[in-house]
Amino acid sequence: MGEISEKTSRGHSVILLIITAIMWSTGGVLIKLIKWHPIAIAGARSAIAAIVMVVHTKKPKFTWSLAQILGAIAYALTVIFLVSATKLTTSANAIMLQYTAPIYVAIFGSWFLDEKTKWYDWITIILVIGGMVLFFIDEITPGGLLGNILGVLSGITFGLLTVFMRKQKDGSPVETALLGNILTAIIGLPFIIINPLPDSGSWGILLILGIFQIGIPYILYSHAIKHVTALEGILIPIIEPILNPIWVFLITGERPGYWALVGGTIVIISVTARCVIHSLRWSNIVQRE
């Protein structure tokens, strides 16, 4: 019965991760539509998301463990880096570079979680690094270069966030995201104050971002990460970098560069192939048991 229950929990978690990725994918186009400082956007969005999470948890349980604190810091850096990258480079570049995170999850996960990295994980990592390099071949402005760098940094911190949330699998990792949103809101407050406030339409978009793009999705993600490995928690939501640039192109007409498109394709195919291989191996293990 225990094995069946665990299998069911894992299946539900995979579905939650897919839903999460679809909701996350709207971030690129919505952020592009707001004319405001990126850190102000990140701060306001996280303030709204924090309210959503408090309503959900009712009585948050802050353990102040090292994993929770470091996870909150990683969360804040992830959302700040990604919003800034989205503003400075193409949305496709920003989100696809963030999805180099499996590299760091594989490395940090083996150190902090004792979740062994398989041979196909390392092949995926090599291919992802190769794809990531191609993003920097296109001719880009200094701002675009900075955006690409921030995209890479968001991948590193996203990887760390996943590991620290997985570290709390026996607890309540949603508080890590809540604490991260509070921290992001505090960091963003000075930028909200010193920059002219956006129009009412932008505030409407910020509400959508806070509630439906990170508030609810991170609640779902926090539940799902308890029943999948850290690496799966970063690989299964691969739908996000596929859909994100599509929404941006349809709404704003923004196109990624040729080499960025090639690099992104390599990243997505490599990560997807790894997911399929691992799922098949996991299914075979379950059947034998």
C-alpha cells in the first residue's frame, strides 16, 4: 500500500509541476508589458504573492532552519535576476538560460541531498552547457549581454532554491517561498518609492503576476517538490521555457536571435530526453518491485 500511495503522490506531483510550469510561462509577456523598474516589478509582484501564500497557509510555520533561510535568499535572487534579465534581453534568452538550472541541481543535489546523479544527467549537463554558450554568439547590446548574464545567474539560484526546498520535503517548503517573497518585497520597496508609479493597467498586470504567475504556482510547486527528486522538480517544468517565448512573440512580436534559438532548442531537447529516460527507468523499477 505504501508503494502505491507513493506512486500516486508522485503522479499527482508531476501533474502539479506541469500546471505550475504553464502558469509560470506567462511571466515573460506580462513583465514585458509593464513599464517600470525591474526590481520594483519583482518587489510589487512578490508582495502580492506573499499575501496569497499567507491566505493559503493561514498560520505559516517558520522554522528558521538553514535550508529555509538559504532557500528564501535563493528565491529572492531568482525572481529579481529573472525579471531584470527579461527586461534587458529577450524573454526567450532569459527563461532558457534560467533552465540551465538542472546543471546546478545535479551538482548541489548530490552534495546536500544525497540524490545521486546518473550518467544521463551528466550527458544532459554537458549538452546544456553547450547550448548555453550559443546564447552569447548573437550580436547583442551591452544591456542584452548583462541580461544574458543575469539569466545564467537566475539559473544558478533557481537550482539552489529547488535543492533547499527539496531539503524540507518532510516539512512545509511553501514557507520558504513565502519568506522569499517577503524578502523580495523588502528589497524592491526602495525601487518602488523612487520610481514613478506605473499606470492602472500595469497594476492590473501586477495583480495577475502576483496571484496567478508566482503566488498559486509556488504553492503548487511547494507541494509537488515533496514527492519528486530535486532534479525532477527542475526538469519536469520544461514546458515553461517552451511556452514563455511563444506568448511573448504572439503579444509583442519579440523574436530570439538565431543562435539563441539553436542553443535553447539544444537545452530543451536535452532536458526533455533526460526526463523521458529517467521516467522509463523509474517505471521499470516500480514494475519489478
